[in-house]
Amino acid sequence: MADPSTSPPLTRESVFAARELIRGFVHRTPVMSSASLSALASSPSSIPPPSLPSASTFGPGARDGGEEVQDGNEDENENVNENEKEKERGKGGRKKASPKIRLWFKCENLQKVGAFKARGAFHAIERLKREPGWLEGGGRERGVVTHSSGNHAQALSLAARTNDMPAYIVMPSISAAPKIAATKGYGARVIFSGSTSVEREAVTARVVEETGARLVPPYDHPDIILGQGTLGLEFQEDVAAAAKNQDGNGDDKVARGLDAILAPCGGGGMLSGVALSCEGTGIRVFGAEPSFQGADDGKRGYESGRRVEAVSTLTVADGLRTPVGRVPWSVIYERRLVSGFYSVSEDEIKRALRLACERLKLVLEPSAVVPLAVALYNEDFRAMVEREAGDDGWDVGIVLSGGNVSLDALGKLFAEDNTATADVTADVAA
């Protein structure tokens, strides 16, 4: 990895520069909208609205067909029965929020290697190539190394292969066979280790000593953060353009673009990068995490003012099992570029995953839908939007971070899920 002291400053301008460096190496992924999911998000969370059309794609894809989303506030419907009214109330008689939310989805599951991680990996290597003396000193021949059992392993393997350099990937021996095969398929040499961070780091240190390869961490480095932030720039631009096309008359109020972005948070590299991309724009950025077994370390740290340095959780959102890194924390908390965190349960993640698969017609991993679960089910977030957005509502961006999951795993997950209700099984119009 390039020496952090030589990295560009963590600013929005540096994210624009990162985009120029990786242009041609990564996809500009599409942005989608969904009238169906926007209607769900705009209704009290326990009451499903009528089935609505499926998704529409913007940016590098088709344009919306002009389908109008109806406000799902059942309080205004005189035919709502008393039983449904009771469902609108949460614990302690608290009235469930009914915000007006227009959802937009950044489809990083359609990125190279199936996840946003390609952005950071390619940017890290491009920055490394520009480090004085690295190429001349044989850096390309020595290659790069990282420890990862997930999307970063595949992303770095592809970036290294594209640049004709070796990649050494340290993976726990218990890693899923498809992930091992995919990493090897990109040309990496896989070295197995134990499953703890201490064991992985020890093996990585040995590889560095034996090969001279440069370590490229998955999230805790400025170059990684800036690369991941490029998705935020695209998101802002494509939603603004799509909203203006929908409006058709240039009304700034209608065509203003995003009001907020919800992004999943594990190590925080992508969340902090997106926050940098929004700095000074007025767009608010929020982190989304699972709550299971303390996986909401970002939320707990943000609220206590102290970064949580260790996490041990088996949340179904396996890409979010890591604690927030030191460099991302400096952007997220110390600079307050992230406005807050919200968390959701395992059942809520599974419900959101089923909804996304059925209504967006996309293959997504559980980690990717945590922000959608927040928008649909987290009453604190929903009440905040209702309170602050008022009748105008908010355009809320959802980062779908990746889609690296086997169909067998999805099938097993849904077969075990007993939480599905009418709102996730209703037929959806084509």
C-alpha cells in the first residue's frame, strides 16, 4: 500500500481525482428506483400497500415509465378498520411513523467482482504505481498481499491481475469454497490461515517477509476510502439527472436529487468514502448496521464517542462483521461527516432481502440490504424522516453494496425464514 502520508487529503476533491484514476477499470453501476418499495417505505411499516410495479432503472439504463407512487398513509383512509389502526402503533402505544420516502438504489452488486470493493482495490494499486521508486524498485514483480475471506480478496486479485502483478491472499481455512474458488479464479495465490485476526495477520506478515509484497488493507487506508467514495459521486449525479427527467420542467424542488444516503457499515471504508463524496452538498449520510451480537459497533461507538475496536458476531450480514477502522472513524465521527447510525434485526434483514430479490429482480447478499431494512423497519430513522422532511418527503439513496452469494445459500436462508408475511409474498405486477 502507498504510504498514507503520501495519500491525497480526505476531501471531496480527492474523491473526484480518484474517479479519474480508476476510470476505465470499474463500471459506472446503474441507479434504480422502485415504486413498490417506495410505497412500502412511505407506509406504516406493519401495513403493506397494494402491489405496485417493479423497478425502474436510471443512469446507464432505461428511464422510468412515469408510474406515480401513492402515499400509503392508512390513517387518511376512512375504510381502514380498527385492527389495522392498532397495527400502526408500536410498543407503548407509539404511533408508527409514516414518512414520505422516495427510494433510489445504487447497484454495486453489478460492479466488477460483484461488489463495490473493486473501486478501492483499483485505486489503491493506481496510487501505489505512482509512489516514487516503487515500480523502479521491482514493486510490480513483488506484488500485493491482503487478508480477506470476502469481496476485498476478489477485488484485489482482479486489480493485481489487470496490472500484471502477483496477488497473495491470506484466507481462513474455513472460508466458503465458492469464495476460495473465485479468488483463485482471478489469478491470486491463496494462503490459508486460522480464523482469528491474530492468526491471519501473522500469516500475512510472513508472506510480506518472504515475498516483499505490499499490504493492501480492505478498508483502513485513505486510498481505499477515496476509491470507494467514487460510487457516491455517481449516485448523486445519476439521481439528480433522473429526477430532472421525471419532472420535465426543470423545477428545482422536484429535481433536487438526493436528500440522504444510507450505506452499510462494516470496516467503514465505503461509508466514510460516501460521506466525503457528499461533503458540502447538503446530502446527509447515515450508517446502517445489523444489531445481532453487537454487530452495531459503529452505532455504539458513535453514540458513546469512542470507537469500538473489537467485534464478535455471526450476523447473517457477514460482510459487516468487522469493527470500524481508525481512518474511517476519523471521517465518520471526528469530522462528523456521517449524521448518525441505525441498526436492524436479523429478521428485518431477511425480510428486506426477500423484498429486494422479488421486487428489484436482483441477486444481493444480506449485507447489501441492511440500509433498505433501516428505511423500511427502523422506527427511529423513519420518524426522523417524517419529522424533518414533512410533506415534501426525502429522496433516500440506498447503497446495494454487493451480490456475492450463492443461490444455494439464498435458498437455504429463505427456507429457514419464517418471518415472511403478505408484504413480501404478494404478487408484483410486471
